[in-house]
Amino acid sequence: DPMAVEPVVYGASERPPRGDYARAGADYTCPQDYARYTEQDHDTYRRLYARQSALLPGLASEAFIAALPSLGAQDRIPRFDEVNGRLRNATGWEIVGVPGLIPEVPFFTLLANRKFPVTDWIRTPEEFDYIVEPDIFHDLFGHVPLLFNPVFADYVQRYGEGGLKAERLGACEMLSRLYWYTIEFGLIRQPEGLRAYGAGILSSAGELRYAVQSPEPQRLPLRLERTMRTRYKIDSFQQTYFVIDSFEQLFAMTDPDFGPMYERLRKQPELAANARDPDDGDNATDAESYPGFRCMLER
Ligand code: HBI
Ligand code: FE
């Protein structure tokens, strides 16, 4: 019974998954049972959307800000089939309901087929400020807008295809770091400065300003091998962020076959989330190199 497979959760967590997986099919998807949402659920979504969208200017990537209105409803939980009407037209993607985190292979399979799994339950009001497991707000507000961007949407599908290969090569953990440091916590350089494009940053009230403006974390140019060696934290702000110049650059990085790289990486030690590596020296993009931060350092 496929439900017997415990869904993967980021990192080593013994917490049982929160969603009701009995509702899901063999591919782990389940219909969005819209009637199940309470007025409180819609109110939670409205308040999360209002707070988060007010934080975006100057911190979120312009591609994200431009695409956000495509989500539609702001004062209640959007209907997936309404979002899909627009999303299919834009990039051929669609969102499907899932009870929560799902195992790697079903997850990669959905992405490879241009289907993004969106958790169908929403956090309680008590969890307004922080929730460890992704809920509908994280998935819908954080992940779905950039699926309207053609280049980023192609990257996510390529990631899914790569994930199925990685699973066969026993390289899921390495590849999941690329997901974590791009799709979840990626930063992009714009002419005006750094901006966030990762869903984990964009759906977080606290981490959005921290990731873009704090001098505390290190920020490094995205390089596949450095990133796939770097472990990540699942329940605190990131200590390292990786920066890209464009979604085209990110997509182009997935051109080569990752097989030989995985072989090289297996022979190299992993790096802690806050590690400094000798090779970083000439690439470190620490606070000084971003004029925006100098003022903070001089304070
Ligand atoms: N499942 N629903 C869902 N959403 C994710 O983002 C997700 C997942 N399962 C596995 C997973 N992410 C990570 O292991 C990726 O790095 C593959
Ligand atoms: Fe996510």
C-alpha cells in the first residue's frame, strides 16, 4: 500500500506528517475539498496574504511581484481550478492538491509532468507566524507565482526530471540541496540589488528582510558543487544563501548530465550550513559588496 511509505519531510524529523494521507491516490494527489475550508481558514489566508504582500517591495524579485496577482483571490483561499485556468495558459503547468510533504519519487514525478503539489490545508491562527511543515499558504503564495514565469517554470520541470535520475543514482540528498538553495531559499541579483525568489523566503514574514538585508548570513554565487555539498537547516533562518544572476543562468546550469558531478561530490566532505570554504574566497559576496548593506555595517 503506497500510503505505507512515510512521506519524506525535510531533514531528519521524527514528526508524523500532519495531513490526512488516506485521502490521496497512488500518486499522492488529492482533490482540493473547497467546502471543507472554514471561515477561519479563509480569514487566516486573507491575513497572511495581506501581511506578506505588503512586505514584498524592495525585497522580492520583480518577476515574483509581477506574477503574484495571477494567484487571483486575496481575501479567501483560491480555488485550484481557477488558478489552473490561468496557469495552464501561461506555462502549461497546473497545481494539484496533496495532503502535505510526499516522498521524493512521487514529488519528482509530478514536477517532471509540470504538476506542482500544493498542500491543501492551512495553518491554525496560533501558527500565524511560523509553521515548520509547508501549508497551502507556503505552497500557493511561495511557490506558484513563479510557475507563471516561463524560464523558471522550465527549471522546475528540469529539476523534477533530474530528481528521477538522482533517485536512481542515490543522489537525492545532494540534489535536494539544490532545490533547497534555489526553489526554496534562492536569491537573485537585480540592478537595484539582491532580491528573494525562493518560496521559503517569500512566504516568511521574518526571513524575507533577513535574507535580503541582514549582514549576518553569508551570500555566495550559486555554484552547483558548492551548493550540493552544503547542508541546510530546516527550522531556522538560513546561514548561507546562494545568489543567481538570472533564471536563464539557473536553467542553463541544469544542461549537463549531473552523473559525473555526483561521483566527484561523493568523494568530497559535506559542508555545514554556515561553513566557509577556501574556494569561496574569491567569490564571497559578503555585505560590503552590496552597497545597500554598507550603511548597516557603518552603524
Ligand atoms: N513534497 N509536497 C511536497 N512539497 C515539497 O516541496 C517536497 C515534497 N517532498 C520532497 C521534497 N520537497 C524535497 O525532498 C525536495 O528537495 C525534493
Ligand atoms: Fe516549499
